[in-house]
Amino acid sequence: MSFSIDSKLGDLLDNTQTNAILEKHLPGISNHPSIGMGRSMPLKTVADFSGGMITSEHLSKIAADLAALG
């Protein structure tokens, strides 16, 4: 399975490799109090609701790291 910023946040969090990428760019995301609400949404959608906590720069870097996984 390939992952991207279009993948559901829950899928990214549940995979060891992709979780590490999220934590690299968004430290503490796995334990954020509101994480449960976003698990069923694509990461790029969660970014829209993050109040600026997940920026387009974050998404670009995460997308590059996810693409490198293959």
C-alpha cells in the first residue's frame, strides 16, 4: 500500500513507518487531544482544520517522505 497526504490520518498513524514521518514533521501529533476526530479524514483535510498547526510546508515535506517509501 502506498501512502500520501491523501491517505486517512488514522492509516498514517497506525503504520510504524508513516507514523514516524508524521512525528518527525509534527511532533506529538499521535497524542494530540483532538486526534480522534481527524483519524477518518485525509491528512490534507485535517490540515485545513488544524488552525495553522499543519502548514502547506509541513504537507510538502511529509508528502516527499511518504513518496520516498515507495
